[in-house]
Amino acid sequence: MEINRDIFKAYDVRGLYPGEFDETVARLIGRGFAAYLGTNRVGVSRDMRVSSPTLAAAFIDGVREQGVDVIDYGMLGTDMLYFAVARDGLGGGAQITASHNPKQYNGIKMVRQGAQALSGDAGIGDIRDMILRDRLPRPAARRGALSTRTVVAEYVEKVLSFIDTAAVRPFSVVLDAGSGMAGLVAPALFGRLPCRVTTLCFEIDGTFPSHEANPLIEENRRDITEEVVRRRADIGIAWDGDADRCFFIDGTGEFVSGDFVTALLAEAFLLKHPGSTIVYDLRASHAVRDTVARYGGRALRNRVGHAFIKRRMRDDDAVFGGEVTGHYYFRDFYYADNGFIPALLMLELMSKKNQSLHELLEPFRQRYFISGEINTRLASMADVPRKLSAIEARYRDAAVDWTDGVSIDYPDWHFNVRPSNTEPLLRLNLEAATPELMTARRDDVLALIRG
């Protein structure tokens, strides 16, 4: 059969269902996953998408065909699967999900022992090549066993252990689960807090009847933004479909960038663990670096991507890592990302400092002016290195860093331009000391990229 190799991404498998990714492909990937890990027991779970039950069953069938036992955890958020794999000492695990993508997509996120993620460079590419080159091992003589287990109650206790629940004040909170997996966990978590909670889209529904579960897109935040403003709430919290990322709205209805969330969470950890190490991605606002320094921590700037962030955290014993896209990683959660710990930490920080989220953010918004990520499509992949070289030549009097794309740093402004892994696309993130300087420099760099 013909399989689209493009479904094998840098960090997961993902494609349109059933045209690009169906049960036959899921079964083959299950076989490849079992063969790659070489373990005897794995866990599998799924999100709420309409196609997830049959895809999960096919993936499980493929794993068992290779003689590997499977624990089926049923419907979970992705970070709950990470918890299950690490807690139960499994050789690996897989979540059937397409994360924040629209309903017509599905896919698989895979981890090895200790909830360490597979990536295109380590695992996903190997599985892809086994399948496409017809090199899957023969089925085992003994078919793997299948059992079921649940972890929701234990997961809730693990997440709550990150904060002092007694310290949390009775804030007015609006929560939007986006019809996704946050609707499974958030009621149990927030039921343990004194907050006054308003819930939106908490009925788990893979057809996403209200809006897509991708809060990075403004139209998907319209409901929660309006509700926060209408209720004069202290904070709004929204999750993506598989609930491994959360996003924040302040009391004025303004969306909070991942840079500033990373800075606030770094502060929260440094108040608990003085002198700790924080890892952050090189696109981020200097607000992260400066906040870590102000609270006596050690800030490590790092290449973008969860595999690289997690590896750096392990190597340097970092307590916390953050990316501007809303992925936040925790040493005491197996160095994995989690969509609920940030929400609890933010409420605890607001309580400790007796400030609203808007008040916590005000110093950042007065000092750091960020462009957000701006994408430019080029004519071909060949244009990518040419444009990056032109950027270096134009700004050769700055500090130049090629760790991930090209980063240019001046005393009062800086930016990073990174290429896409899979298409002729350049991504610009820029920050300056004033809004006027940000606008002017942003337009200069975009003119160079697009000229």
C-alpha cells in the first residue's frame, strides 16, 4: 500500500483521517513502535476525536502482533499518558491524538521509558523507514496480552502536589476545555480549590461543536475572552484538544504570550526552589532571562523543540522549561510537558503576591514589546539559506548566533528567524525596548525576508 511519508513529523505522526492516516497505517505504526522499543509492555490512550477509538484499537493490535503486552488506559489527555508510562514503569506509550488540529485530523504521540518523547531524529524516523521499506519484523509467536487501567485519580494528586492548595485565594476563574480532554480532568482539579469557576465547552466532543481546540487562534478564544470580561473574572484558562498545553487570558480579556507565562512560571519556581536552573527557548522575550536573574536563578537559552528542551533540562537539572508556544516542562513531572500544572502555579503565584494576572503582567508589558511569531512563505526551499545569509550580512554588527536559525541581538532589540522543518517558511520573532522601535525593526526585517 502507498503511505504518505509526510505524516511522520518532527515530534509526532499526524495526518488527515482517513485519507492520509487510517487504521491500516495505525496498525503498521503499532508494529513498528513495538519493534523499535524492544520492550515487553507499553501503554496506549486516546483523545476524544471521533476516529480515535478505532485508530487506538488498530495501533494496539499492531503492538500486540509483535508480542508486546498493552495496557489500554482509555480516554486520557496526553500528559496523563506520560504520567501513566512513568508511574507504571512501562517501556513506552502512545497517545492517539492530533492535539490542536481540526477534527478531520488524527495522529500519534509516542514516548519511550520514563515518558521520554520519540522524535523524527530518534524513533519516529526509524519507525517510518521500517514501514516504508517493508522491514517490519515478522509477527511474534506469542501475541501480546491486553489489560485495562485508569490513572485519573492518581494523576490529579500528582498535579496538585506542585502547589499549596490552602494558599490559593477564591479567584473568579473562567475555564474553556474546547470540548477536549481538559473536560476530563479540570473538574476534579478545580473542585479541590476555592475558586469560583465558570466552565465553557466541558462536554467532551470530538466534533468540536463550539470552536476548534486551538487557543492560539484568536477566533477560538472569543468565547472565553467575552466571558472573562463579562464576569469581570480574575483569569481565563483555555486548553488545546489533548490538554497538554494551557493558555491564559487576563482580567481585561487580553491574551498572555507564552514568553510572559514562562517568565511568571520561572518566578513561581524560583520562589519555591531558590537558585534553580530554568531552560527557555531562544525565541523568547528577554523578560524570561531578566526575571530569572532577578530571582537569583540560572537561565539557559536553548534550541526550540521539546526534545531539545527536555534533554537540556535533564543535562542541567533544570526545574522548569518553557516555550513560547505554550509547552511547559517540569523536572518533577518526568521532564515532560503538562497542561494543568501551569494553571495551578499561576493561581498560587497570584495568591502569594496578592495580585491579579493583569497586575503580574503589567511590568512586562511596560518594558518588553514583542512581535509575536510572523511567518513568511518563500518560493522554494533553496531560498531559505539565501535569506538567512542575507540577514546575517545586513546585521553583521550585532551579536549573531546560529544555534537555531539565525538570532540577532542588539542592546535595545533582538530577533530570531527560524526555517520550518518541512516547508519553505521563515518564522520571525522580534522584541524591542519601545513599541515604536519594535514596529520599525519588525518591518525592516520583514522587508528583507520578503524582498
